[in-house]
Amino acid sequence: MTNTKTQIERRRHKRFQVQNGAFVVLTPSDTKVGRIMDISMSGLAFHYIGTEKTSNESTEISIFSADCGFYLYRIPCETVVNLKAYASHSAPISIRRCGVQFGDLTPDRVFRLEHFIHKYTEDEVELDVKYMFNCQRTDTKQGTDSPLF
């Protein structure tokens, strides 16, 4: 008898892969600037260069495109995962993957977020279990019952 682990998708919204040229700024407590990797109507994930020292408190993000065609500022959010994506084991700085869950959005921000997803994303992202388990989880939101973005 084989013991197989099955990963259950807990996200409420579909995630979409973001085209190159879309960025995020996470502020105010621990400013990070990074490239958006994927996004949904309830959150996003981005890569940034940084260290393990980070704050998981609620904060705000701004989303913008390199072509200056889109800017959505001060979206309330909370960091739900912050892990090392690529690094040498001896380097104090690494490329990290940060996931944030959006807070309450006004109808205007929901509309603009839908516009961003329509214009700046490609295909739906499938949950990459292999990637998730190979990354080193260091700063995560506690509790397994909380939905991922």
C-alpha cells in the first residue's frame, strides 16, 4: 500500500501568471519592491531581494506597470507567507517570495484590480506543490485553516 499526499487547493480565487513588467511596492513598515509573479482577486505573490528579517503586520501595497499604463496604490494587505526562493546558503541576502492577502477593497479598487488581471496576466497558474515544498518557509502566518490568497 502506498501512502500518497494530496494537496488540496484552498484558494478562493484563481491565480493568474503576471506578464513581465508588473511590480509591487510593499509599505510602510518594511518597504519591499519586487516583481509580481502571480495575482488573484484576493492576493498576489512577488519576488524581491531581501533578508529573512521581515514584518508580518498588516500593511499596504501599490501595484504598477513598467509601461506606466497602470497604477493602483495603497491596497490594504497582510503578509501571509515570506520564503526564500533562490539563494546560496552562505549569502545573507537572497531572492525571496512574498505572498500577501488583500484586505477590504472598495468597489473602485475591485474594478481596477479586475482590469489589471485582464490586461497584464497570461494563463491561470496551477498550484506547484513541488515548488512550494522546495522553498524554505521562514516567515509564515500561523494557522493552517487560513485560506491562501
